[in-house]
Amino acid sequence: MGDPKGFMTTGRQGPTRRPVDVRLLDWKEVYEPFPAQSLEKQAGRCMDCGIPFCHNGCPLGNLIPEWNDLVYQADWQAASERLHATNNFPEFTGRLCPAPCETACVLGINADPVTIKQVEVEIVDRAWGEGWVTAQAAPRQTGKTVAVIGSGPAGLASAQQLARAGHTVAVYERADRIGGLLRYGIPEFKMEKRHLDRRLEQMQAEGVKFRSGVDVGTDITGQDLRRRYDAIVLAVGATAWRDLGIPGRELAGVYQAMEYLPGSNREQEGDIGAQHINAHGKHVVIIGGGDTGADCLGTAHRQGAASVTQLEIMPLPPESRPNAQPWPTYPMTYKVTSAHEEGGDRIYSVSTTHFVDDRTGQVKGLALTEVAFVNGTFEPVEGTAREIPADLVFLAMGFVGPERSPLLEQLGVEFDSRGNIVRDSSYMSTIDGVFVAGDAGRGQSLIVWAIAEGRSAASGVDQWLTGSTTLPAPIAPTVRPLVV
């Protein structure tokens, strides 16, 4: 414990966001640099609890009190080693994870929790800057081959672990670039893609082969994969989006969020004419109040939308932890992300009844009604129907499981009642040698769970291929509720 009185003498401090009128002019990350001396003080707020509940909050089991103490002592290199011992990609989680570790922080019972997420990202950014992050190639090869299908966080974590265990690993991705949702789902202002690119360079130096632009199941069949590789890891995500089957859904201008978000990322990659959906000068409505909706919100702001309105069927959440969600559980509270800070309106407890046609097949508005939760269902409130203008509508209502692709049919995997791929405690599907990691088996969840499951699936694969493993033991593969 670096500073025994740190949690009493130092208040919580986070990074400053760049001014809104400045950051809307570019796509760079929104936060200002955080001084190292200030961060060391923040790390000193860690109480080094006898039972660190932050471990329970973090699916990766990050050694949080250890690297907090090392940062307070200004031993940043040792802190980086502790951080990477449990997390392959802390520069991703430090930017994108909602930090369930912080809501489980013991200090958070009656005070502001430790800024764990900020300490994490500063450690790894310092590690990259100092050259401490290097390739960790396996000392010997096993002669076994593994195909990883999908290059999101679960697939990349699994591939890196397996390569470090000495297996020959190839990662297949149907998009033209590696990264999955990290590449084309997360806007640049939340995570600049240079962080992803340098991690991919490290993985290539460790022997991982990347095969982008390959639609497995069509360009190469599941049977071909089974002949070529000793094991397969399915990390295809939960990309089957939830739709809204109401009148007017077919109108021009109504899109799924993931039809919209990749375009701006492709534009930042330098692809000419990649952004086919542009919100400039338009009235935008986003249906869905989660992270994907906020990503659409920030993107529309940067494109110069005339107005942006975000709709949520759930009621306005409380600003503080509700009694029904006690510490150390993750509470559903009112949050103001950087995108919300930039403008736009949020309307809660409303449901869209139909899209309004401008008589040419183009959407011009939405018909809404307020709703109340009665006997387990949302019931319309009489006398609250109204219309709002909309030139563009983005559906950001979450995902319902993996797409039923030709590959999954060819492999013959089974699905559970929620539409996710069935797997056992070693992450193997019902097909021998075919493993499942991340949202494809868990359902839509957090990036930190994807990395944790990728690491766990790699342990299962290594054990199955060689009869033993030195990789971290797998966490139990549980199914979590869908995040809408």
C-alpha cells in the first residue's frame, strides 16, 4: 500500500476532455493528456484492501492493487508487467471498458472509487512510449495449427495466447482490415486505430498470421478448415442486430447503427468515398440509449447534424446507485458520455409506433408515444402520441446473437435457447476441436469479457491439443443477459 492515507487526503481526479467546439472539428480522442504526477497520486488512493473486490468486478482478474502501488512508487515498468500478466490489450479496455472494477471498489462504498481505468490506460501508454511492449515469441513450436475466425477482442486475445504457447495461428476476418468491431464499430474519437495497429504488429512479430477479406464459410468452407487445422476457435461475435418491425421500417433513411458507424472509420483509414451515410445538415434520431447509440451520436455531431435526438424505452435512470443494485454490483445509473456532452437531446420512456413517410419513400419523422412499465410490459400512455422530425434514423437496439452463417451450418455447431453457440467448461462446442470465445457463446457483452473469454478459450485449446497447458486457467463460460 503506497499511501496509507491517500484515500482520505486525495480526491478523485480524472482526465480533462478537450473543449467541445475544438474536438468536434476532428476525430481524435477526446481526452487531454493526464500528468504522471497526478496519476501517481490517484493510484495512491488505492486502499490495498484485504479482499480486493475490484478483482471480482474485473472478469480478467487484473492485479489492480499491485499495479496501483507500483504506479504510486513510480515503478511504471513493473506496473506494466503486472498489467500485461492478466490483460493482453489494456490500451483497449482502458479506453472502452465501462470499468466494473471501479463500481466494485471498496472505497466506492461511501466515497468516490479509485480511477482504476485511467491508471490502466496510462500504464500501457507509458509502456508503449518507453518501448517496454515487445514481441513475446514462443521459445519452441508445437507443430499444431489453429484457425481463429473473427478478429475482434476475443479472437485476437485467443490468437495471441495460442501463438505464445507455440502453436501456428491464423486469424480469419471477412472485413478488409483486421480488428472486428475494434476497427469498424468503435469510432476514432473513442479509440484511435493506431493503438490497434501497433498491437497487431506485435502479434505478427509473435508469429500470428492474419487473413483479412476472407468470408469463411463461402471463400473457404468449414470442412476445409477442419482439414487444414488441428483446432478452430469461433470468435465471430454477436453481430445479428435487433431490428424494429414497425410500419415504415423499409423507408430510405432508416439504418442499423452498424450500417452507419463503419463508414466514418473507413474514411479515417483513408478510403475515398467510404462514408455513404452522412448526417450533415440533417435531423438525426437514434433509437437506443446504450454505447452504440452514443457512438452514433458522436459521429453525427462530427458530421455536422442539424439536430440529434436519442430515444430510450427505459425510464430515466437515477444519478446515484439504486438500492436494488447494491455495492459491489454494476449499477444502472445516468451517465453523460463525451458524445452526450457534445449536444443532442435524450428522451426516455418512449416507444416508436411507426416511421413517417414523406410520400416519396423517404423517412421524414417518427411517431412516438410515452410508455409505462405495467405487469412486465411497456404500455402506451394515453394522450402522449406525437411526431418528431427525422431525416436519418439509426437503430442501436443491441444484438441478439451470432449470425446463422454458412460456416456455423457447415461445422454443425448447436445453439442454446438464446441463439448463442453451445460450449462446455473448456469452451469447446458440441463439435470436437471447435471452440467458442466471446459474444458468439456468451451473447452481447463487454470488451473485458471478450478478452477474458479469448484467453480462457486459448487455455482450453492448448489443453486439448497437447494434454497440458501453462496458459491461465479458463473462467467458467456463463451466459450473461443481453446488453441493449
